[in-house]
Amino acid sequence: MQSSRLEAFSDGVLAIIITIMVLELHAPDGPTLHDLWKGAGQSLLTYLLSFVYVGIYWNNHHHLFQVVSRVDGLVLWANLHLLFWLSLYPFTTSWMDAQDLARVPTIAYGVNLIGAAIAYSLLVLAIRRLPSGAHIGEVFGSDWKGKTSIALYAVGIALTFVVPWVGVVPYVAVALLWLIPDRRVERWLQRHDQVPTG
Amino acid sequence: MQSSRLEAFSDGVLAIIITIMVLELHAPDGPTLHDLWKGAGQSLLTYLLSFVYVGIYWNNHHHLFQVVSRVDGLVLWANLHLLFWLSLYPFTTSWMDAQDLARVPTIAYGVNLIGAAIAYSLLVLAIRRLPSGAHIGEVFGSDWKGKTSIALYAVGIALTFVVPWVGVVPYVAVALLWLIPDRRVERWLQRHDQVPTG
Amino acid sequence: MQSSRLEAFSDGVLAIIITIMVLELHAPDGPTLHDLWKGAGQSLLTYLLSFVYVGIYWNNHHHLFQVVSRVDGLVLWANLHLLFWLSLYPFTTSWMDAQDLARVPTIAYGVNLIGAAIAYSLLVLAIRRLPSGAHIGEVFGSDWKGKTSIALYAVGIALTFVVPWVGVVPYVAVALLWLIPDRRVERWLQRHDQVPTG
Amino acid sequence: MQSSRLEAFSDGVLAIIITIMVLELHAPDGPTLHDLWKGAGQSLLTYLLSFVYVGIYWNNHHHLFQVVSRVDGLVLWANLHLLFWLSLYPFTTSWMDAQDLARVPTIAYGVNLIGAAIAYSLLVLAIRRLPSGAHIGEVFGSDWKGKTSIALYAVGIALTFVVPWVGVVPYVAVALLWLIPDRRVERWLQRHDQVPTG
């Protein structure tokens, strides 16, 4: 099976996830800057964080399927599994935000981030099994970024037991780590001179 | 007419259905695990169930249109009819959840599931009429899975008259039945060595 | 310019319009059939009506762009104009529904329907100007369906001045009129044996 | 990398932004024209303004990627940056509307408009760096429209310090400025006789 429709569906789901989080941004009750900060300041920051995360996943997903063009049923489900975890971002973001970065909601957000990261790794594994995915290892190497991210999420969860809001620091660090564009796929495509057709 | 735009539109609708159900997941009122469980535990489970259902339909829809590439007006309407039933999932899910799996809402959810299953069968029939859909029977065989599902939904509805929440058990069984990837389309495509162009 | 991205964007907007109307379907307050009917019965019917309308526009839009493949800036704006009117459906539907088919909201719904119908006609005119749209007249003939629809909407608005809810009858009639699949495009494509490339 | 998936994802996000603003249009509380005007009149006008803005960005985005077909990681992020600013439109629109065009919310809306305009300019710069984007300058010339827009937004923000609601006048002027179809891309495509493949 070709991967084009899987990509289109994932694009749709990611586009909606990224956008419905805006629905949680309620217009402040008053007309002053103070109202804006009090009513929506923290929400805007957590929205920005989750926007960046979904953006990162879209970016990685896009890169991943640049080098695979045929998929099977297991990959479809591994992809849906990833989308499930990502679809919980609006929920955990809004809980963490409404509870002012309290311990348990911040842990829940971290668990959500780890869940998505693991689901992404499983998706990569599901693709590697395929004949057309054999060069995935060659393209992405040891995937130190993915492993570091999961470790940082775990550090974040551990830190919430010291001071709850400090747990967010490693989460932000992971986002920054991925914001630096990943040139591995582009370099590989250049070396191979064209989009592989599986 | 080519089926590509029908697929794109269906992807859009399914992506939105799967995602707006998250809007029904309200952030719990307090910051503890107990609040999470009390405020959103059951909602998370019903969300998961409906997510899996929509995922199954997307998967099957995707497989179905792998083997058909030209459609007519009747197929367009049969497809919209299916999307209509699926679009009611967020509504019936949220009612069943808000009423804690009471009898009538659980029946309503089951009726919704049966409605979608029948609409899917009608879509398959509408496609079979087409010259390019003649091999559908060859690919999908007797469709025992589809027939078993409808029977299980009916069993679920009947069970709610004994103990309301028990009706959910067959609904979950159907979801598990379909989670096992369906290799029929892949096998057929392999035997025929390429995507048919109708 | 090619029309493919215009189609994809329109698909996205229509998919969202058709789906967010479900968000107006609030779960009934109690667990009985009576609650369902009282709390959501009429909403389900108006939802069905608007779902069918958006489905009709998607269908017609799909047929229209089967015979045009290149567009210009004016067509892009004529298309956005149509999408604007369609995007108001959730708003007018929900007002008419909340006010139990009172006179002014039912007129507002009718005005919305007429607005969309006129916007669609303007889109067809914008396409006819193009070299690749010259055969539109040949395909769609005198467009008696489009003209009849606008007349029926006007009749509906007039009838609300007699008995408000009676105005909905012609609206439903228009929906039924279009539900009968339109074979004109298919016949034309068959005669010309392939998708025109304009 | 090809730009097709970037376009599809952007289409999805823009389609959702344009549509979820409708969710802010609450059905008026009563059944009269007066209720409509009092309850939703101003909201309808601000919705129209934001709809036109998102329409303009979609239009320009569409034109821009007609002349580029390959992108890299930096362009993906520049595009996500633009989508972030656009995704805030529903939030700032609803605040400005709920506060009846008070000073600070009107400024916030203007800052949002400027942010999006600058993000768009950065996206154009990111594309110009690419081999396939070298002719962007040739197509769009000095981009006086983009520069004039940013200047008019600044004028609008300044005017709110005199009389708050007057600041909206230049915002509307920018929208009108862009509503006139931009023939530059079409002229260039005609001269070059085909869609460039970069």
C-alpha cells in the first residue's frame, strides 16, 4: 500500500490537534494588559509549548515518510497509536494549565510526552520491518535525539517531585533540541539524488 | 470519476471526528490523581473506544479504496451516508459517558455503531455495482467480520436490558476483532502485483 | 494555476463545517428516550438537514471541478466567498434550532441558503470566463436545478410570514431535489472518454 | 523535499482556523432581528474581517508555492511560525469583539496581524535562499503590498491611542488592498508557460 493517504490523514489529525488547542485560550474577561496576562498569559505559553511539540512531530513524520513510500496494516495501526497520544495533548495541556503547573498534572503531561515518544519509536520499528524501510537505519543513525528526549522527559517527571513547575524545564529543553532542523534526511536524499520509491 | 477527492474529504471528516471527541474531555477540577480518575477516567476509556472505532473505519475505508479508483454519484452519497453515522459518534459517546453507561444511552451508542456498520455495507454494495468494483468480492470474500460485528452489536444492545453496562462488552469485542490487521487487501495487491487502475 | 489545492482546501473547510455542527448537539441531560427527544430530537433533525446541504455542495463542487483543471485569482475568491456562506450554516442552524423555528431565525437560515446558492452561481460564472471552463455550459445545460433552488428558498422565506415553521418545507424540498444523483457530469465525461486537462 | 505535504498541512490548519472562528459566533438569545444585531452583529463583522484575512493568507500561500516545489527544514519551520501567528486570530478576534473594540484588545489584534505579516516575510526569505526559490524576487518584485500592509497595521495601532475603534479602519484597508487579485504570479507562469519544477 502507498503511504500517501496515511500522510494525508495524519496531516489532518495533526492540523486539528494544533488548532483546537486555541479553543482552550479563552478571551480575557477585561480589556487591559493585566487582564490579558492574568487571564491568558500562562495559557499562551503552554499553548506555544504544545504547538511546538505538535510541529516537531509533524516535521519528523514528514521526514520519516519522505524515505518510505509503501506501508502495511501494522504501520497504519502504529501510526494511529501515535496519533492517539498526540490527540491527548490538548487535554493534558489544559489540565496542567488550569492547575497552575501542579505536581500530578505536570506528571500527566510528561507521561503524555513519553507516550507519544515511545509510540513514535514503535512506528519507526514497524517501518523498519518493511522492505522499503530497510534504509531507515542508514538515514536516522542511532537516533540519539529520540533517546535523549525520552530520558529528558523522565528527568522532568522526577523533578516535579522536588518542585512541581521545575519539571517543565526539561520538557522545554526537548522542544529546543528538536527545533534545530534535522539535516539527516535531506543529506541522505541528496546523496541518493531522488525521492526513493520503495 | 476518480476516487481521490472522495478519499481526501473522508480523511478530513474522519480526522475531525476523531479529534473533536477530545473536546469532550474536560480538564479535571482538581490537581490530584483522584480528580483525574473521577473527572475524566471513564471519559478517557470511552474516548479510547470511539477513537479505535473511527480508526478501524479509516483503516477499512483506506483498504477499500485501494482496490477501487473510479466512483459515481451513488458511491459519493453512500460515502456521505457512512460519514453521517460516524459523525454522530462524539454525540452518542458523550451521552453514554455523561449518563454513566445507563441503559438508553448505551443502546443509542449501539444503534449508532450498527448504523455505521450497515452504512459501510451499503457503501461496499454501491461499489460492487461499478465495473471497477467487480473484484471487491474476490478481495473481501464473504465478509464474515462485517457480519459478525453487526451480530455482536445486536447482542450488546440485548444485554443492556439485563445489566446496562454489560452491553459495552460486545462493543469492545468488535473493536478487538478489527484491531488484528486485515491482510486480505495486501495479499490481493501482492498477487496482482500493482494498484489496479479500474 | 491548477485547481488541486483549491479542491483540497475546500474539502478541508467543508469537512470541518459538516463536523463542527455536531458540537452543537449537546448530550441530553437525562438517561431516557424522552430526554433524548426533548433535549436533542429537533437538533438532530436540523443537523441532518444541514449535513445534507453541505453534502450537496461538496458533491456539486466535486463535479464542477471534475471538468475544470486550471483556475485564476478570481475563481479563488469566488470559491472563498462560497465557503464563507457555507461556514455560517452552523451559526444559523443553531439559532433556528434554539429558537424552535421562530420566524426571524428561519428567515435568517433561508437567507443563508440563498446566499450560498448565489455564491455558487457566481463561482460557476467565474469559471465560465476561463478558457478551460468554456464547456461548463455544455455540461450543466440551463442549470434548472440551481434556479429552482433559489426560487424555492424564496418561497420558504415568504411562507414563514404565514406560519414560521412551514418555511422549512421548501428548504427540505430543495435538499431532496439534489439528493437524486446528478448524472450530467458523468455522462459528459463518458462521452469525452477522459478527464479533460483544460 | 517536495512542498506538497507542507501545502496540504497548511491547508488543513488554515481551513480549521477559518472555521473554528464560527464557534465563537454564539446563537443570539432571542428570536428577533434586534437580538441578532445585539447578540451577534459585531461578531459577524469581526468574523468576516478575520475570514478575509485568513483567505488572503491562503491565497498568497497558494500563489507562493506555485513557484516553488522543493523546500528544506528551515522553510518547514518558517511555515509553522506563520501558522502559529495565524492560529492566534480566533483568540485575538474574540477578545477584541468581546471588549467592544477597546484599546488594548484592538492593539493586540494589530500586533497579531503584524506578527503574521512578518512571519510571512520570513517565510519568503527562507524560500529565497533555496536554489528553486531564486526566481521569487523576479515574480513578486519589490513586494510593495507586503510593506504597505505592515505600515498600515502600525498606523492602526497608533490610531487606537486617539480613538480605540478607529484603529480598525487601517486593518480593513489592508484587507481591501489584498482582495484585488494579484496577477503577478499568473503573469509569470504564463510567460514561463508551465509550472516550474524547481
